[in-house]
Amino acid sequence: MKLPATSSSKAPVKPTADNLVPIRLDIETEGQRYKDAFTWNPSDPDSEVVVFAKRTVRDLKLPPQFITQIAQSIQTQLTEFRSYEGQDMYTAEKIVPIKLDLRVNHTLIKDHFLWDLNNYESDPEEFARTFCNDMGIEDPEVGPAVAFAIREQLYEIAIQSVASAREIKISKKGRRGAEHAISSKGGGNALDLMKLFRYNSSVVRKRKEWYVYEPIVDILSNEEVDALEAREDRNTR
Amino acid sequence: MEMPQYDPNTKPEFELYTIPSHSSWFRWDDIHETERTALKEFFDGSSISRTPKIYKEYRDFMINKYREEPSRRLTFTQVRKSLVGDVSLLHKVFRFLDEWGLINFGAVSRGDDSDNRDSSLGDTELKNQVKIEEGAPNGVRVVALPNSLKPISVPNSGADGSGNGKVAVAGETGVKLPPLASYSDVFGDLVKLKGFKCGSCGEQCNSGCYEYSKGSFVICEKCFKNGNYGEDKSKDDFRFSDLGGNSLTHGATWTEAETLLLLESVMRHGDNWELVAQNVPTKSKLDCISKLIELPFGEFMMGSAHEMNSCPTGSLNSLKEGQSASSENQNDVKMEDQVHDQMNESKQNGDAATEEPPAKRKRIAPLSDGGSTLIKQVAHISTMVGPHVTAAAAEAAVAALCNESSCPREIFDGDEDYLANGLSSPTMVSDPERALQVDASKMEENQSDLTETQDASSEKNDVPLNLRIRTATATALGAAAANAKLLADQEDREIEHLVAIIIETQMKKLHSKINYFDDLELIMEKEYNEMMQLKECLVEERIDVLERALKTGVSKWRS
């Protein structure tokens, strides 16, 4: 997504260790609702989208109308992603707070941590793996869900910054827009690095703040899961 | 304060922590080259959030946090909540410290490498306990815990539940040794089979156990229901972990019968996992899928199992291995079908191909190389898959040939049992040409029988015997040849490696000698210069003396 500092001619540099697109699906047809969230590799050929859609429908035993809808939805999101690729993004460092608040089957996760948008070696999947191992989560669906949530948020932040960068360029055309944009990027999501990493302040948080950044993992019982699902459905309708 | 070795004479006023000797460069008040190279981001001045000072803070915090309780394994999640910064970068620092043993060196080790292994403390803690009860191999002294030198005496049944308690009791008497890595390798498998032992009643927890979430305590279901939680523990602290067939860890215990059932059901039902799970009674759907993926040929099955319609089930059902790689069957069947007018050519090539030693094994050439002959392609394919797959492919090819004329089928049918015996023995060795040999020999027989006579019934009794003998000998020879080649390769590699080492050491010796001589030269030069200077001084003195002598007018002055 970003112009690379060093790159081979083939692959554009990736904002994270792998260039994956977060795809979210929410399709309703004939009274059946299919919700899913996963990551997709944009360098896969587009023919794979249809194959994936067919296989999903077969595995989940959905009615065949879903195939085209799923494929379309994925394609749209992919095209949108690709339109951002190659945009001129400033390689200034940007540390953003990421909040996790998701429920996967019986596991409820709340977490809050910092992520560097510019760290090309960052890997949401590895983070998710470590997270599940450390917290002793056995449900294999949690890891990918966590990685997906991280990617989604990073993606949104990246889109926002591209959009705002464009606006700034337009509004300040001719007037060294780049430098201004960098300095004004401190607002919004990015944390003010100057303030955080001052020379005479410590990077170790105060103890009383630890609970803010601590992950909370809850295992819910069946009734609680049902209650939550009902509430979610009501909210989205 | 830490010391890599223990000095028995000093009283332990400070806490002793062990770190491996290859990390002895570590100093609290300094940052070493190793750290600078491994974590360049902090030292190249690229960002205000990455400075040496910040790195040092991260590092010191993590190490101190670990040392608050050295026997407990520090996890990344525990530290990242207390540190400001990008979590990926923090994770990198954490991993760096972990790899160098500066943290988690004396901690109980997590389960080995598999992500599926239950990483709860209860498991590893019991692993340590079970180690105690197993006893040590001869010549190895096993310490009761990583932290003391006391050899094992009393196997505690873990009534107080925690190895942490034991650490405090054992006393800091000596060098803290980490658990021997090889121990877990050797006894790890035994541990897996043992299962969980209840902390309060001492029985095996077979179906399910409750884990104490704040420590390392396990109790069985009965005790949980009865309220025997052990001291100081309350009901809410326990977490249920199911040891029944549903948990991922127990999906790992697949017996051969179950695997066979699984393969059969996948063959029949393809992707319909509900039916497959029904047929394999003790395993859930999830387990079936994951087991199938783990099998080396599993993916082939899932792809085309449902496409396959008329695989000759009669011949395949007798072979356990034959149930795999239906796609391979398809490929081979197609290839054989397309080209059976090239039978003669392939027969000849078959002989030549089978004479080639297992050098084919090493090729990683593309699968379908149009330039090579059919038999070579088959050889390529068979090198890439296991022996049972090749056997199955051979069977299918034979069956396809049989479909053309029914009489040889009877011959081969009688041969199958023997083939199964012959093939199942060298299962560990992959010998591609064995299957080819079998194939070739069968094809030859096929040809000769077809051309000779139609009343094969009279010869039926003799022909199978010949075939049997041939297949048996072919099998044995092939297996031996493959084994020998493997060993030879290994030896070669070892020799190369050792020779390289020798050459390196010699070079190093030479280098140091050269350096030494250079130093000598320098010294000599200096001395020479000094001598020259001395000489000049002397000469000056003499001139002085002469001058004075002349001034005072010594008449007969002789130099």
C-alpha cells in the first residue's frame, strides 16, 4: 500500500509482514444471513474468488444464490483495496492505538495496545498467535479473528490518512503540502510521538494504567452467547 | 545481580539467576554489540520512539519482571501492557531476550512446538512431576526441579499443587540447572499418554479435569463436584478443560484403525464431513478434518474424492495405503489410458528406468516435463509422494490395464495379498523404483500372457507363483538399495562438513601465526630504531669529547 523505500520490482511494499486484505461479508438472502470476516491475499488471481465462493457455499450448505453475491462482495472490496495501493503515503512513523472488542463463539476479547503503521515487519497473525498461546485460548477460530480485527482497523486508519492527505494536498496546493501534512498528522489517530517518547519520561507505564492495556478474555456460557447474539441482531436491524 | 557460575564460598546475599554462558556479555548498565546488531531499529536514530534509552528501559523492565518469579514463564502479553510502544517491536525485543536466555531461562518450558499442545501450566507442571516418577536413565542425574541440586527423593503427588511452592522450600543451594532438553524428548511421549492426575484425590482424570486458573493445580470432576478444591482455592478459580474426544490435544491420538476408517469414509463421502464424522465414531468433525490435513496425502483426497466414481474398489480395499491419493490414481490412470499404444516403448523404458538408482529421489524438476518420456514422468511423480501412494498408483494402473482384458485380472487378484505383505513391510523407506519395477514386471507379464495364450487358466497356478517371487525379490532389493543410498549420502555430507571444519581451523591457526609474526616484526623495528638513536647519542658524545680535547690543546691526542 505504500511506496517502498527498497523493493523489488515485483511486489509493492506491504504495510505489514504480509499484504492481506480484510474482507467482511454480511449477506442476507431468502431469510438466511451469512456473516463472515477473513483476510484475503490480493495477489491471488481473481478466479480464486469464485472458487472460494463456491466452496464456502458447499461447505456451509447455503442456497446457491449466495455464490454470486459472495463473489461480488469480495470483488468489490478487493477493487477498493487496490485503488489505494500505490498511493503516496508518507513514511513517517505513526503509532496508533488498536482496540479489540470481539466475540468469537464462546470467547470474548477486549484489548487495547499500540501499533506502528509504518513497521513493515509487523505481523497481525503472529500477534494473534502469541496472544492465543499466552492466554491459553484453545478455540482455533479466535486467532484469525483477532488478526482480522487488527487488519481491519489498520486498513481503516490507512484509508483515512490517504483521504486526509489528499484533502490537504488539494487545499494547500503549491505550498509544500507534504511537510504541512506531516506535522498535522499528529492529530487524529496517531499518538503524539513527541509527547510519549520525551527524553525525560519513561516508557514504562504507571502501574495504575496497566489495567487499561491489559487483555481481557472471557469464556461465555451458552446462555450468555445467545443473549449477546440476540442483542447484536437487534442492533443491526 | 546475576552470576553465570555459582561460587560456593560466598554467602548468597544476592539473588542468583542463571543465564546461559553464551549470554555472559550482558551487563545491566550497558548495551552490548549483540543487542545493537539484533535490534538495529533502536540504534539508527530513525525515530524519536526508538532510542537506546528506550530500548534499555524495555529490556530492563522485561528482565526484572521475569526475575520477580524466575520459575514462572513470562509471557509477552504480561509485559506488553506495561510498556508504551509498538507491540510488534516490543515482541521483537521480547523474543530476543527469550532466545538469549536472559528471560525464561529457568522457567518451565512450554509444550514443544506444536501449537495444538495444551499449554496450560497444569500440563507442564505434571510433566515435571511425571519426570520425577519415571526415573532417570543411567549416568544422568535429574534434579527434582530446575532450581535445586537435590536429586529426586520423594515424588510429591502435588498435593500442594504447585512447583512454585517447591521452589521456595528447596532452598537456593546451588547452581540452578535447567531441565535437560533431551529428557523431555525421551520421556515426552510417555508423559502424553499418562494424562492428568488429580491434585486432591490422586486419581487419573480421564474424562475431564478442572484446572486452577491462577496456578498449576488440577482436580478431577468428582472432586470438583464434591468441593475438594484444595486449600485456599475457590470454585470460581477453576476452569474446565475437557479431556474427552473433543479437545484438540486428544485429536492427536489417532490409532491406525481410526485412520483407516477415516480414509475409507472420506473416499466414500468425499467432502461431507458430517457423514465422515459419523463413521469415525470417536472423533469429532474438527478432528477428522485436521487429521486429514496432517496426513501427507490428505489434501489430494479432499480435492477429488468426490470426483472419483469408478475406482476399482476391489483391488484397493485390501491395501490400507491404497486408499490414499485418489488424484494420483486419476492422473496415472489417465496417463496409462492415453498411451497404451506406447506400451512396448514404455516397457523398454521401464527396464532402463528401474535400473537407475534412487538418484531420482533428489530431483525437484517440474511435474510435467513434456520432453521426457512417460515412464520418467511417472518416476518423477512417484518420487514426490510416499511409497504407499506409489503402490496405489501402480495398482490402479494395473487395474486400468486389466479393464481391457479380463483374464489377467484373475492373475493379479490372486497376487494382491502377497503384494500387501510385501509393501507394508518397508513402509518407512521411499523407494520409487520399487513400484516401478513391480509395475514393469507386471506389465511384462501382462504382455507375455496376452500374446502367448488365452487359456491362462491352466497356467494360473504357476504364474502367480512366479509373480510372487519376482515381486518379493524386487521389493527386497529395492528397499535395500534405497537404504544404502540414503546412508551413503549422509556419510558424504558428514565428511564434507568435517573437512570444511578442519580447513577452517587450519586457516585460523595460520592467521594467528601470521599475526604473531607481525607483532614480532613491529617490536624488532622499534628496537632497531632505539639502537640507532643510541648510536647517534654515542657519536655526539664522542664529538663533544673531541672538541673539548682540542680546545684545551691537548697536543698528542689520539682518538
